[in-house]
Amino acid sequence: MPGVVVNDEQVITVGEDSRVTTVTTYAVRFLTRAGFGYARAAAAYDTASGGKVTEIRAWLIRPDGSVKKYGKDHVVDRIADADNLYDESRVKYIDATRDAEVGAVFGFQTTTAEPRPWFPQAEWWFQASLPALSSRFTLVLPAGWRASGTVYNAAKVEPTVSGNSYTWEMRSLARVEDEPASPSVRSLAAHLAVKYGPPAASSLSAGAFRSFDTWADVSRWYTELADPQAAPDDAVALKARELTAGAKTELEKIRAVGRYVQNLQYVSIQVGIGGWRPHAATQVFAKQYGDCKDKATLMRAMLRALKVESYAVLIYSGDRTRVREEWVSPGQFNHCILAVRVSEETRAASVVQHPTLGRLLIFDATDPSTPVGDLPDHEQGSFALVAAGDGGALLRMPVTAPEENMVSREVEAGLAADGSLTATLRLRSVGQSAADARRMFKGLAPADYTRVVERWVSRGAAGARFSKIEPADAHAEGRFALDVEFTAAAYAQSMQNRLLVFNPAVLARGSSVQLSGAATRKYPVVLESNAFSETVRFKLPAGFDVDEVPDPVKIDSEFGSYTASYEVKDGQLLYTRKFVQRAATIPADKYGDVRAFFGRVRASEESPVVLARK
């Protein structure tokens, strides 16, 4: 265990003028060197709203009892997101990782001041990956104000109320275990969501706070912010018509516009309303860059010029379990995509049915690897808000079928009597499988990409030598291809010059779920939607017959299936396998079923074929 949190506390005080002061106190003891990364203090603030860090200090208590203090001279001030060109959200931090020692305690205290918040809401995570001895959240309100809170992922916690102060506290919290293929720490940890405000009759209640009781309230609020920015001018409309001049269908029009917007440079310049309001589409088009909400807004404007209606969609990127339907708050979102209203003519994996708006094609204009008609896998199945005024609603995002994320492979292999292998691979992928391959292909220099492919092939065919590595990206169709030709001098193992033993699964599938060897598990297993099929034709060496092949395999479960078969005919061995994995979150009490399923798959794919000399 890297360390233990000794104390984690935050006190938010709301003044009579609604200004907010936040004091955060934190202390952690390091148990191993792996915990040194926690020796950092940070305080975020927003310059646009007048927010500031009034104090940040830290200290390190060494095992011998000596203390090192960190003050103004150790503070660094930078933008909150290093990927943003300009961001009014900034952070001050102190880094003490170089001074950390096993057995030492690092602590800090920060104080921030900000004007009236955009929303009268607050969140607090009682724990993270480390165990915590004490975790406490306190909200101090003006006289007459009220607060209510809900705790997730833990038993109900009633606040201790003293006058105008509300305190929620938890003690002796176990660490969130690191288990492969599990939900995110934030979706597993004990979490408090608090809503507060003045009495209904208070003068502050009218227009001072934007309070949300329903998701329709959030929809109306964001529609007011985003819709006026999506108005096209003549230049935007002309470009939209130019892009779609050759399009014959509704989907082809949307794809042409989507590809153009995806290719714009991603630059985030956050200005005003806490960064929620997008820049005008005309400005994004003129500058040829923008962030997620800017790209979505430009695409909406172009589609509007083509008489195609679309809506902004607020979503959390990176964790499909993050957004909770019962906690009505725009603060749960960190990303903006869009929904395009389409007719029955348009068929695509990312189309969902909205109760009042009809058929909506969901598209992420920021992800350069996922074309129109598909959706990044980390956004699939999550709750997202379609901002459409009174008609907006929280909607479950589509989940693509396994076959829509298929990797198909054909291998033609020749095996010689000395065990050497000559092989040709044809790989074809679609959907998110293609997006993953495309992302790697575009993210690496050609030489680096070649080395990645060589290492992958060499894990199955040691010492492989390559005569061809040829990738081909068909982005618009959502497809990716890879052709490889190679030889391996000692693929089959020769035994006493009489037997040849080899694995018919020449190459790893590449999408295996990594599970620990433990027999039990604490958290659910999260599975993605994908499928794989492969046909391998081995031309057998002259003078050898097949002596032994593994038994055919057929495995079916609620979350997937797997088959493997073997056929010997006309001097060839035909090996086929097919794997289907459905998107699912499997409860921990069914972990045994998951472990058994993947164990049987692994055993099948490691089973050898034996040839005997005639």
C-alpha cells in the first residue's frame, strides 16, 4: 500500500453576499516509495470570475520528527489544463515529491476565494485510491439558508448540523482496490453531492443562482448559452454547401461536415460563464480552431445552413459511469458532442431514439479517430444531456454491437519440415476496433508504427523477419486495414526429428481482457463491445501428417461467446476461431463466471497442434 490519508477535510463558507471561501486541509503518510506522488498541494481558481488563492502552504514531517515548510517561494502558478492555449481556470501548486521519505507525513492547507458560484452545488469525494482515517466536508451558510446532500457508493450519512453549519464525515475508509477492468475510482469511491440555497422568499433567490431541479432545467440553461452561438453566416453556409456538393444522402452530408470539423485544430480558449459558453460558430470557422463545444457549435451551424437540425450534447468523457441520473447538475459533465436529427433513411450504429425529438445520430466532433456513425467506446452507454430547450432530456448513449467493432483476420501460412514459417496476414477492422488502430497509426511516426507491428507479430512468431507492413486507413467508412508478410525461422518445435509442435494461433487477438489471478474480486468487471474472427490456413510440410489437434471449443455466456475448430484436408490445416464480447458490467459475485470463460478461451488459444513424420 503506497500510503494512508491521515486527514482530508474541506470547509466551504458562503457569505451573505454569496461569495464563497474554501479551506482544504490534507495530510498523508507515505508507506512506500509508490506514495511519493501524493506529496503535492494544489488549489484551483478561475480568473474570469475574480477567483483567487489567498493562501497555500505545506509541510513535510520527516520520520526523525524534523519539519520542512513550503511557502510562497515554492508555489508555481499555471493553467489548469496544459492542453488549453488559454484558460481562465488556473491552479497554484507545491511539489514536494523530491523530499518525500517512507514514513514521512506530507500535509497542506489551501484557501481560495471566489464570487457567487455559477451553481449552488458542491461535491466531495470522501476517498480515492488510498485508505483514509478521516474525511470530512463542512458547508457553512448564511442565516436561514438550507442544504441537502446525498451520499453515493456508501451507506446514508446524515450531516451534523450546528446552527448554519452542515458537516458530513466518514472515518476508517478502506482503499479503493486496483483491480483490472474495473470501473473508475471516482465511480466506486464514497461521494457526496450537496445542493444549497437561500429561502424562496430571499432577494438572492431571484436570478442570483441558477438552480436546477430537473434535467429539463439544465437543458433550458445550456440551450440559452449554446444555441445563439450556432448561427451560420454566409461564409459558413457557403463552406457547408461546398463540402456536401457531391453528397447523395443525408448521412453523406453529415459525414462530410463531420470530417471537416474533426480536422480543425483542437485549441481550448476558455472565456466566460466558467468556460461553458462556446465561441460563435463564425469565429470558430474564421480562426480554424476550437475546443469540443466550439467544434460542436460550428458543425451545428453548418448543418443548420443545410436545413439539418442538431443539438448540443453534454457528456462526461472518459468514464461512462460518472454521470448519475438522480444528481441534477451540469457539473457532472466535462465534454460536449452533438446529436443530429435524422430521418429513417439514415442507418448508423450511433443512432438513438429520443422520446420527443425522434431519431438522433450521436457524434463526437472532437475525436479525430471516430467517424460519423460511430461513438468512442468510453462514451457509449453513458448518460448524456441533449440540450434542446424544454424538449431536452438525459439520454442513455448508444452501445454498438460487437460485430460493429469487428477485427477480421486471414492468415496464409506455410510450414516447412525444419519448423520455419512463411506467412501472409490480412487484417480488416471496423468501428471502435478500427478507431483504436487508426489512433495508433496516426499517433506514431512511421518507423515507430512499424516497430509496434513487428513486436506484436514477434510475440507469437519469435524472430520474425518482415518483407511487408502496409497499413491502409479508410476513415470515412470507419475501416482500417493492415497487410503483413513475414517469416519465422523456428516457429514449430522439432522433437527428435520426428514431430513438429506449433501453436495454430500465430498471432494474439490483441483485445484480451486482463484479469488478475485472484479467485475472488471486490468490484465489477467492465467489458467493452468487440468481436474477432480469424481463419488460418497452414500448408503442411511434405512428409508430415497431422498427429494431434486440440478438441473443438464452443463457449457461450451472457457476456460473450467463443468457438475454435480444426479441419485437415488436402495437405492443409484449417484453423478458425471467433470471439464475441458484449458490452457489460458484470457484478463481482459473478466474477467466477468471467474468470472461467476467459480461462477456457486462453487454454484453447494456447493448445498446440502436433505433426508426425510419415
